Amino acid sequence: MLETSYGLNFFLKSPKIKTTQIRYVYLRVTVDGVPKETSTKMKWDAKRWDQEAGKAIGTKEDAKTLNYFLEALVTKINQFRTELINQDETVTSLKIINFVNGKTISKAKVLHEFKEHNDELVALVPTEYAMGT
């Protein structure tokens, strides 16, 4: 299902105690008017940040690295959004934030892996393996 509105931007979040200009870069995703945000775990100087563009200012290597990281993140999010649309799933800001935080990947359980392995071996018992294997 296609959403009616979609927004993606980066911003620096001010700490409660403003002792330094170094701040965390946050990502805000808004889908159908529902905003969700998460940290990118990257830090940046507030004096070298363009709030309008949502990226670092400068031509130094650190600015280029941060901007490249942010662009790569946007690309991954857009690919995930396209996959959701192709699978006819509803696109929500929570799904996108969970994808960014790595919570959408199902982790295989050990017992499940053992069961699959044992089923494969049982299928090969009369031809390649003995039952004791």
C-alpha cells in the first residue's frame, strides 16, 4: 500500500546540558504524518552543519565521510521502502526505523537450524547415510 506522504531528514539533536558543540546526528522519518526518529550514532559539530540540507558543511575528509554515510543510509531506506511497496505491505515510519536499527532481520534459532539439518540427513538415510549417522 502506497503512503500519501513520506519525509526523511537528518538533524542534530541538542543535549540537555549544552557544554559542547558536538552533537549526535539523528534521522527523522515521517510517513502519513507520523514522525519517528532514531540516532545514527554519529557525532558532528553544530557549527559545521547545514540544517536546511541536513548534511555536514565542508570539503574536509570528515565531512565527506559523514555525508557519504548519510547518503548510503538514505539509499538503503529507499530500497527497503521499495521492497515494502513491491510486497504490497503498508509502509510505516515504525517499520523504517526498525529497519534502520536492525530489528527486522529475523535471527535463525539454533534448534531450528538443527532440525533442518536433521531433516536433510533423514532424507538421505537410505542412499548415502546410515540411520546411526
